[in-house]
Amino acid sequence: MRSSNKPESKYKVVLYTDGSCAPTNPGPGGWAYLPVINGEPDELMRGSEAHSTNNRMELTAALEALKSRKDGETVELFTDSQYVKNGITGWIDSWRRKNWTRGRGKPVLNKDLWVELHAQNSRLRVEWNWVKAHAGNTFNEMVDEAARAAAIAAGDPGEEATSAAHDGRTLTSDIPLTEGYFIAAVNNGERRAAWAIVREFDGSTDIENGVEEGTSVNRALLTGVVVLMRSLDPNAPTRVTTDSEYLFKGITQWLDGWRNRGWRKSDSKPVANKDLWIEIEALRNRAPIEWHLDRRSDKHHSHSLVRIATDAARDALELFRQ
């Protein structure tokens, strides 16, 4: 990132989006979006496709960002794609009148995504803005980096991953378990974030949480992981479940590659939260841990222990404010 410039906005919710294909277009694609709540970044989200185009990834990033908001919400969205911005604010009305055709009757490219984006735009109040890429806008640089990293990983999983197992002590799965530790983190738009750990064994539940000042959700989550890993019995196998792909993929896929490259990612940029990842890398040799990613669509279900951890983190923030 070229600067720490954080543009001010009259809006409570601002969305930054970006999409990319790498190393070629068309090619492996990645997208990312970052909600900024009251001027503070929330959790950065990203995804990928094995084969796509830059324009499809730009559209997907904006689409996923809008899908994350509630009906009727007022948001401001920044994209560095003139294609997306001009399409949704100008061209789309003509396309729809002409039954999704453009000049000389040619079909509109990426119609499926434009149709869905129009639907999402219609259920929200969105102010669309274009931001110049690579011009020092901190949040745009963040989503640019995340989208490119997702594309690189989609094209060559080995680029961001070595063996998911480490000396037979770290296993992976995407099936959530009913016992073990469940960890989550949140922020509430202020300059602080909270983490929480839920321990579930033999029907009993224990909760531990903490609040971190001036930090992001991801950094708070890693802080909670360090607290948890320090407390584990070196001789007892442990199961840890999270709904954060950042944590899950970091510890099960990317960590060895980061260390081998001197704590730089595959695009040579420094790893964020390096100090915490270094400590996690050291602690993972201390006790056998099975890492699990909770991908259930209904994470708000009352029986989800990841959801309970999220609520506990939110409660910690509320108590802190009182």
C-alpha cells in the first residue's frame, strides 16, 4: 500500500470492491470486498474462480458486497472498474429496454451477473463511485491485493499452500464438530475489535473473550488464537472450529509458504499481522490441533457454537463501551 490515506465519507457503510485475473486475462480469477463501517474497516471477504475474466470478477466483487447488506440499507460503493460503475449507473437501463442487447443487437456480455447486480442494486440505496486504482487509496489497495492473491491461489494452489499437515500435528476439515473450541471475532465500527473462544465438552460450555484497541477483526481473531494455543495441553489432541477463511486457510495452507518466503506472500508483498502469524507458527508445534472451517449457510442458527462465539465477542464490545 502506498499510503495510509483513509477517505472520509458521509455514509455509515462504505464498500470497497475489486476483481482480478492472474496471471492472464481470461484466467484464474479472484474477487474481494471490504466493508468500512463508520470509517473503520470490517472483515475483508474474498473468493475465486478457476477460470474467469477481469470484468466478471469486478462484477462479482460488487455483487457479493451488496448481497451482504440488509434490504433498504444506504451504502456507498467504490470500484476501480469504469465498466462496473458506468454499466450499473448508465448503460443498464438501455440494455434492459433492448432485451439485454447492445449496439447492433449484440448480446450484453456477462448478462447473468448484470441481472443479479441490478436486483441487488434495486433493493438497496447505493451511491456508486469510481476510484482510481493504485493511487494510494488504502482500502482500494487492500481489496486489490486480496483479489489478486485469490486469483493466484485459484490458478496455482501450491503457490499459496504447502502441505496442510505439519509433522502430523495439524489436520484440516470443513465439517464443524460438536465438541472442542470455537473461535470468532467482531468489531462494531469503532477503533476496536473483540475475540471470543467457546469451549464445549460433555455438554458444558465455557466462554473466554477479550477486546483489542485500534485493530482489525482479523488481528483480533489471531490474538484470540494465540491466547487459545498458549493454553492448550501439549499432550491432548484439540479441535478448533472457525468460520473465518482467513484464519483457516492461513494456518492450514499458507503459513509454511509465508515462512519460506521470509514472511512475504506469493506476490512478494509482506504478510499482514506478521508478528501474530510468527507466534502461531511456533505454537502449532506445541500441541496437536485439528482445524475446522464452519461453512454452514445458517451460521445464525442458535445451535451454532461459532455463532455463540460471535455473540460473545459482540457482548465484550458492548461491555467495554459501558
